[in-house]
Amino acid sequence: MDASRKPQTEDTPGPEEKARQAAAAVKAANRLPELRLVVLGWRWPGKSLTGNTILGKEEFHLERAAEFCVKRQAEVLERQVTVVDTPGWFSAQDTPPSYKQELVRGASLCSPGPHAFLLVIPVGMFTEVDRQCIEEHVSLFGESVWRHTIVVFTWAEVLRNISIERYIRREGKDLQWVLEKCHRRYFVINNCIFGEHPQVGRLLERVEKMVAAEGGFYNSEEEVVVEEEKKEKAVEENQNREGRELGARPKQSSALSLSKTVEALSN
Ligand SMILES: Nc1nc2c(ncn2[C@@H]2O[C@H](COP(=O)(O)OP(=O)(O)OP(=O)(O)O)[C@@H](O)[C@H]2O)c(=O)[nH]1
Ligand SMILES: [Mg+2]
């Protein structure tokens, strides 16, 4: 036998085991010690119960039509998890400005910014009006909010034997539109299971994967920051090209910021 060749042992990982190890390494690298989550949705889809499922205890009351944000924290799977439950928006009529204002305040309760917005949608008929309401209310946080949003489907037990993928296809363009806005990030939560269950760990990992992919958490001023960076880079490139100082600072971007939204809603 050629002594330079290593003998194959049973311990040598196969391709599947190697892929599993690589995936575990990525999850470990993405892992965050603290996670801040804001739960959003219309009235009564299971926002508060979803918050309870994540925290593993009954922190949020399942009272109808909550009017105020509620913030709760717990240690979950070795992470410090903050969940902000928000008032649901109205579907059949206009949402009062005070509700919108309170909704927007939800993000500021997890300073310096939420890692994820969990947009709770109950499995069932999804209409064009539902899509419009989601667009109107989620956009109160600015366009960048979509980069930090995951759709969380509740009431999934009603699907019985239908897969979530088939349900999404069947519901058509309005639900597809929402999922496209969220870069097709979604998670099916089983709110009937409480406590020890791998689903909460999987959801937290999903959030961590999004944070890694999007390069950080939501920051109401980030559109301003990105715009400023773009302009500063352009000025720098100009300076290099022309070989002289331009001196002028770029103008402030008019991008939406949370404080401006709250101010506008209160007027
Ligand atoms: N079977 C089932 N029941 C659910 C699920 N999610 C929520 N519920 C029930 O639906 C009802 C509403 O849940 P909540 O969590 O209070 O809903 P919400 O979105 O917080 O409601 P508002 O605060 O009034 O907007 C409660 O009776 C929950 O027990 C689910 O996934 N499956
Ligand atoms: Mg509630």
C-alpha cells in the first residue's frame, strides 16, 4: 500500500455531512447575542400570540384591538430577545392617525433599530385591499423597511395537506407582491405549539440570516445615511478626477425618517 495516501476511515465526512457542517458554520457566524423584533399586521391575525410563541411565555394579552405598542424581553435560546407588539391597522376603514403614529413609534422602542419587522399574515383569502393596506402601513417606516421584513404566516394549520408554496401560488399576484417586496422571505409559525420546539430557533436564525444579507438592522435614518454616502463618494471621485478640492458639502437628503413621519401624522 502507498504509505503517502491516507486511509479512508468511517470518520471522513461525506458530501452531505460536509454541507451540514458548512451550514452550521454559517449559522454560527450569523448568530447575534441580541435580537429586536417588531410585530406588524392588521387587526386580529395573531400578532400578540406570535410574540408569545417567540418569547415562550404569555407576555402579550390577546385582547382585541390593542391601541398601544407593548415591549417585552426575554432570554430565548441564549439570545436577549425584545419583541414590540403594535396596534393592528384597520382593513375595512381608514386607520386613525393616532394608531398610525403609535405603529411608527414601535420601531423607536427598540433602539438603535429593529433587526426585523415580522409582518403577520393569517393563511386564508388574501385580497387586493389587503395588499394595499399592507403597502400603506408598512411604508410608514420608509422604503428601506422592506429590506428588514419577513412575512410570518399564522393559522397555517388550516392548510392541512396543502404546502405553503402551493398556497402562495394559489393566492395570486397580491400576496406575491408582498413577498417580492420582502425578497421572498417568509416563515410559517405554529402558534398552537408553545415552549420547546425547533421553530423559534429556526425563526431567529432566519432573522440573523436576513441581518447578515442586508448588512445590519433597520435604522430610520439609513436612507439618509446611504444617500449621504453615495453623494460623498461621488464628490470624492470628482475630486480625484479633477485633482482639486471641491469643498462643497452635499445637501441633506429628503428621504423619509421616522421622526418626520411621526411629526407629519400628528399634524
Ligand atoms: N388556531 C390558531 N389561532 C391563532 C393563531 N394565531 C392567533 N390565534 C388566535 O387568534 C386570536 C387573535 O390573536 P391575537 O394574537 O390576539 O391577535 P392580534 O393580531 O394581536 O390582535 P389585535 O391586537 O386585536 O390586532 C386569539 O384568539 C389567538 O388565540 C394561529 O396561528 N392558529
Ligand atoms: Mg394583539
